Amino acid sequence: MTGQIALLLRVFILLPLAGLSATLPFVTFDKAAGLITIDVNAASIAAAVVLYGLVSGGTFAWSRWAKALGGKT
């Protein structure tokens, strides 16, 4: 069972995150040195934008989910 969980984590979380991070503008890879460099300032701004979108714009989705479970919104 733990092998299946590890496989699911790798296939559905780690590999997509690695692909996404390779396309982000604040992640660069230096082939000569073999280093991945992350601009922390730009990454924090991007994370703040995503978090704000989930909290503010995602409230409609959360209310639909709560209503589907029988709650009042």
C-alpha cells in the first residue's frame, strides 16, 4: 500500500510540480553548474497572487461546495 501511495504522490504531485516549476519565470537552471536558482522575491509575489485568488475569488466555489453538502450560504 505504501508503494502505491508513493507512486500516486510522485505521479500526481511531484512530477507536475517539477514541470510547473520549470516553466515559471522565477526558476532558472544553469546547465554548466547544474544549479536550480529560485528568485524568492518573485516566487513570494506569485504565491501571494495565487493565495489571494483562492481566498477571494474562490469564495464562490467554496460556497457552492458548502451548499452542495447541505449548508446555507
